[in-house]
Amino acid sequence: MTAVDSFTGKLAVVTGGGSGIGRELVRQLAAQGCSVAACDLNSDTVAVTAATAWAAAPPGVAVTGHACDVSDEAQVLRFRDELLAAHASDHVDLVFSNAGVFGGASFVKDSRHEWERTFAINWQGVYYCARTFLPLLIASGDGVLVNTGSVAGFWATAGPGAPPITAYSTSQFAIKGFSEALVEDLRANAPQVRVVLVMPGTVSTDIYVNSRRALGQPAWEQLSDGELLELLPEDTRAVLIEMGLLAEDFSADDLRQVIVQKKRELQNQGFTAAQAATIILDGVRSGAWRILVGEEARMLDAAVRADPEAPFNYENYAEIYGPLIAQAEAAGTPEP
């Protein structure tokens, strides 16, 4: 794979640029001399990202923010036309398909709308961006298509007692398979472009809050006591009680306090979006085609390669996660 000497003077596209890893990619790219066109479902947050990144960027860099639902091909095409006009360009050098949501729990009993909306944003967003921007990457003569999935693309369960994540996992497997299939396809038919697959583990972002908004669901704070408790399956309750996070007779207020506490711990001590973005950009610059972000990603990748049935063998789950949990406890960080 071809390394990137520098991002200076290039034009990058970043989807999901309003928050989390996407926002950090925009900031770091701009700081390194790369112009950026960022899009997000939330027009307000991406406008703030663009304005702050542009203000801190060196001379000659332009950063623009655009509203776009990447699950709608017409909006992706409009985004393409807007950014080409705004940046007075006939090509793009890098595309970071980063937008994604967490949802679509059970295929069996949960909302079909939520399942299909989750899959559309995560998978169709990557597919439509690849279709839309590939000609512009080819035109650059040295383009890079960066598709972000997650470790759910090879570990399709959140563990024993945890709610299912079927739509999310399915979309991540699709992103992984598509990206790997493109490696040879691009070598043979568009050698001017290379593909990069990014697989992060747990990263401290607002993906849960943003996902509920994208899926048309009320924020956690707006749920009634009954609605909040309904979101917690019996097996998950049992796990949280066993871990000592909740009492046997816990109330909705108790659950709210645990949510706030864990969110604060992850934000203060977890693996940050800025760290993830740095790893991604370093990997792209080095010429890597597969980037595992964080120790959790490396651990789960190794576990699945050694034993493909490992994610579904609950007796071995603690053993598999044990080293990572011990490392987190030693460092004073929360468990994944």
C-alpha cells in the first residue's frame, strides 16, 4: 500500500463530522494543512466543527460544513456538488466514511423501522459515499477511501446478558466485507485509489445520544420511568445487579444515576475520540489498509482469529475479556 507523505494541500471529505471521531478527524486534518468538507445529519454541530477547525487551521486551508443524511443518495450527491463548488475543486483526495449510529437491537422483537434505519445509515452511507466519490478519488491520482466500521464487524454480540445488536453488527460486517473486497478490485481497476478499513473498539463519544436523535427516539432524559425500565431486558438487569451496579429492587432513578455515572467515567477516563482520530490518520499516512483502533479492537480481533466461536461461548467470555479488564483496572479506567 502507498503511504501518504503529508495531508498538506489535500481535500478531504468527512461524514459524521459533527461530533466524536468525525469531528476530531476534521480538526486534526485541518491542523495538518488539509482542507475539509464535513457533513452531518445535525447541521448545527457540523457548522460548529467547521468553524472552529477553520479558525485554528493554517493559511490556505478551507473547512466547510454541510447537512447530509448519508442514507439518502440524493443528499450525498447534493453534498458532493456543494463541496466541489465551495472548494473550487474537480476532485477529492481522501474520503472518510465515518457516519454511523448504534441501534437496531433485536431482529426478533424490536422495531423494524429502527433496524432498517440503523442499517441504512451505517451501510448505505458507506456504499453511497463510495459510489459518489470514487470518480473524484480517481481524478485525484492518489485517492484514499477510508471506511469506518467497528469491532462489531467480527464480534457480533455485546456479551452475555447484554441486549442484542443485530442491525448494528450486520452493518459492520457489511462495511468490513465491502472494504476487503475493494482491496483487489481497486488494485486491478482503479490503482489510483486505495481503500482503508478502520475497526475501532469502544471510544468515548456521544454516539448513543446522537443515535437516538437520528433514529427519531427521545433522549434518555425525556423517557418516563416505565419507558426507561422497558429498555432494560431482564438478562441485562441480572448482569447489572450481579456487577453491583444496581440493587435487586432498583428504581428508574437508580438506573438514571448509573447511566450518568458510567457516561461520566467513560468521558473522563475512556479512550477518546481525539486518540482514535490520531491512530486513524497515522495509519492512513503509513499506507496501512486495515487499522485497529484501541487495545479492545486488537484483543477481539486476535480472539476471533484464534477461535471463531469465541464470541458465542459465554463460559469463555470472562477469560477473553479478562486481560483487557485487568489492564483497565490497573490504569484506573472503566471496564468496556
